[in-house]
Amino acid sequence: MLVGAVGYNYRHRKDFIMDCPQGVGCPLILLIKEPSVFVINGIEHRAEKNSFILLSPDTPVKYHAAEEFYTDDWLYFNYEQGDNEKFEKLDIPKDTLVYLGNIDELSQIMRSVAYEYQLMKEGHEEVTRCYMEIFLLKLARQLKCTDKKSCIITDRNSRFMQLRAYIYAMPEDIADVGSMAWDMGISRSSFQHMYKKMFGVSVMTDVISARMERASQLLATTNLSVREVAERCGYTNEYGFMKRFKMHFGKTPTEFRSML
């Protein structure tokens, strides 16, 4: 799959309407996060929250919010050699709304694809292909589940592993410990205890390590100022970032960059 454009968690008000009477022009994947109305090939359908659809390039389609907002993840792509056969083998339907029950894991993959696509670093196309391979396999697994409630990811270890992967992928977006604990549905103290028991380090140690890793990459590969690097690593205070960087590497950001 060759990604052409991708968006994560786009939100529109009720007056938003996507109207494509000649089709969307290329294959389009949607993860639908709000109740919506779709008109596909002239037939109106109600899309439930947490639904999926793969639209063919020439399929006439129109969709909009059913309530106050329309929110989705979207990805335009082109088929590469063997992709059509892959979709058929995985039994992924086209032009059909499918309720999945839970799209959190799929949405996080889409977020990673969007980040990688925007980064545009060397090898980004191959990285996005790998992400989409995982996306399709996980999507196919959910599609085969007849009891959608039983498909909802409840295993706490799996959620902790996803959180840690996200910390290292998007350290600039990580909130405070209390917010992470709330997302997990457990108390702050239980969250911290379970995280350290599982990974051998505290969650804030991982957050700091991820931010310092990102900072060193940005200093080595860009001409961003120290203030801009700090902001892209999740720091609102440049001097706090500089102090933390020197504690971690034994050098200031400027000294680190001058040695490269």
C-alpha cells in the first residue's frame, strides 16, 4: 500500500458534508468515531460509532454527522502489486459499513502512520507500509469476531505495552501521570506500581528517556533551535529542558550538537 494522504482524529461540526458523486478517486479507509449517515451508491445507511469502511475509488458516496460532530481517521492510498489479493485473502469488504465495537488499537496505528507520513524522513514509505500491514492484520482479526463485545481489548498488560510504545513514539504528547492513570481506569498509585513492576522502571523514567532520545535525534538531524527542540520534545520551558538534557547526557544541547 502506498499512502497518499492520512489524517488522525479529524473532527467536524454537523454542517460538514463529504459529497463525492463520482467517487473519492482512490481507495479510502475510514475509522468512524461518531454516529454518521452514509449514502453509498444512492442507498442511505446509518454508521454507528466505532465503524469501519473501505471505499472504492469510483463508488458514489456522501457522508456527514448524524448528531453534533463527525470524527474519523482517514487514509487515502494506492494499491501496489499484490495488494488486491491481500485484501481478498484477509476478507476485508469494500463499500460496506462494518461495526467493529472497539477501534482504539486500529486508531493508534493510524496515528503512528500519520506521524510517520508527516515526518517524511528517509525510509518513511517502507515504515508506513509496515504499519499498514499490521493495521490490516488486526482489522481482519476484528472483522472475523462475531461477538464484538468479546473483541474489545481488556487485557491490561496489552494496554500497558501499547502505552509504552506510544511514549517512545510520541513523547511530546504524553500527559502527566494522573492523566495516564485515568486513561487506564486505575488509581495513580496503582498505575505507577503496575508500570514499574511490568517494565522495571518508572513511567516518568521512560517518558524522560523517550524525550531525550527524540531530542538527540532532532539535534543531530535538524537545524532547529534549542527552544524548538524543547517544544518538539514536550517541554514548555527551554531552561528546564536544557537542565534535564545535561543531566541525561552530561553535555548541554549546544555542546552535544557541536560534537557531531
